[in-house]
Amino acid sequence: MTQKTKVGVVGVGYLGQIHAKIYHEMDNVELVMLADTKLDTVGQLAEKYGCEATSNYLDMLDKVDAVSIVVPTSLHYDVAQPFLEAGVATLMEKPIAATVDEARKLVDLAAQNEAPFLIGHLERYNPALRAVADKVAEPKYIEVHRLGTFVERATDVDVITDLMIHDLDLVLSLVDEEPDDVQAIGSSVITDHVDLANVRLSFPSGAVANITASRVSNKRFRRFRVFGPEGYYGINLMDQELDIVTKGKVPTGSEFPDLDVEHIKFEAEQPLQVELAHFIEVAQGQAMPMVTGLQGLRALQLAEQIQSIMLDSVATL
């Protein structure tokens, strides 16, 4: 019988509760403890899943092999530090930390203590995106729209850290180089932070990415489009669908090729389930993190650069 990985979850708000539920349902996991300062909530959840509850996450330090950290960004460094120092496999919800300096320290701690460290950039696990990552060799132009309705979560950060950082990570994973030109503009609408933004990235290879993010739209819309020498890839991230357009054969009597169009509808799967299953494989030494601490740091560095540029361009509606 395969030994179960003992797992804890720190932070059982909206997303943390989903982490707990998925772990509870996994055959190779024993959910041993939940931690949150809201004692009523964490107590009820722990009773539901038959595990321990605590208001102090340090209580689980010597009881778990792996931990999901699902707390506000401002707390990421303080909560992750003791687990990484103890060599505990750690899944950090995005972004990796509140600042680049804190992120660097976490990456160093993970390396020094040989602690598996995975950053929860969830879109990496979307099957449509994974399919494109395997096909695209030289992306030339990337167009991204991530629009969401306003919810009273993550309002302690701007839309760059809240939503756009997903796409910054995806773009960097496809282009795999640092941009040499960054242009950005944003606007505050509801919160005191930037709620909608547009960013244009230019890379040494000639690739260009145009990214729009909003958390004040009247509907949810997530599209990721990639153009390259091989063709065009249009990804519907919400519905997990992919359109592929490539050059076909040249018909007799024509100088131009036909366009071959393929539409793929992937079997519906919950990316978070895929991510947590992958994390357990990482914790067990069976896989390397799909999104490493260094990659999380890289995305945060770009986000901070964008935020710095945006300070001079933010308009308040």
C-alpha cells in the first residue's frame, strides 16, 4: 500500500476550502490539519474532513510532509518561511510573495533546505494551454484578455498582482526571455488600486505580447491567442477549447494555400485538481515543479516593473 502524504492547509477562506476538499478526496493524501485565525470556520471544516484545526499554523510544522499556503499575499513570506526552513514541500498560491525581495528570500530558503517549492499559477494546468505549450516553438505575437466581474476578494492588491500575473507567467513560459521594452497603462475604478490595465511587452527575439486585465467587467472572458510561424492558436481558457489554424495545401490553379482549421474541445477538468495532484507528486519526489520558485519570482519581477511604470500613468475614473 502506497504511503499517504500528510498535508496541511494554511488559510481556509474561499480558495483554501477548495484545497482542503480536494486533498480530502485524494487517495494518496492524508489531510491532517487546517489552520486559520477564524476559529469557527476552521473548526467546522476540520470536523467535516476529520482532521485537526488550529489558529496557529506553526502547530502543523512537525506534522505535515506538505503544505498549501492560501493566505493574503502580504502574509506569504512570514507563513512560508518556517515550512521551507524545515524542508516541508510547499505550495504557495500566486503570487509567490508581496515583494521581489521576499520572493528571493523564499527561493533561497527552498534551495538551502532542499524543500520542494511550487507556485500556484493555475493556468499552467489548463489542458488547452498545455497543448499549445507543446506545439509553439517561436511565438511572434501573443494577445491576452482576462476580464472578470468585481468580487470582494484580493482587493488588497491591484489587478496586476490579482489577475494579470497569471498571463505574465504564461507569456514568459512561452517566450522564455526577459522583455527589453515594457509599456503599461492602468486605471482605478472601484478600489484604491489599479482595477484594469493594459501592458505591451517586446522581447529581444522580436516577439510581442499585448495583455489586458480587468476585474470590473460585466462578464468573465479569458482568451489567449498565440501567433507563430507554425500558425495561429486561439485558446478559450474558461471553456478549455483550442482553435488551431495552419497552412494547408495549395489548391490547383491558386498561388495561396488553404487554411486548415482544427477545433479541439478538451475533456472538462478542474485545473486546481490537476495542480494539487502534481504537487503531491512533487512532494513525493516523483516530479519536478511545473512552476518553480524562480519562475514565480520572474513573474513577480515583471509585475513590479509594470506597477512602477504604471504609477505615472494611472487615471482615476
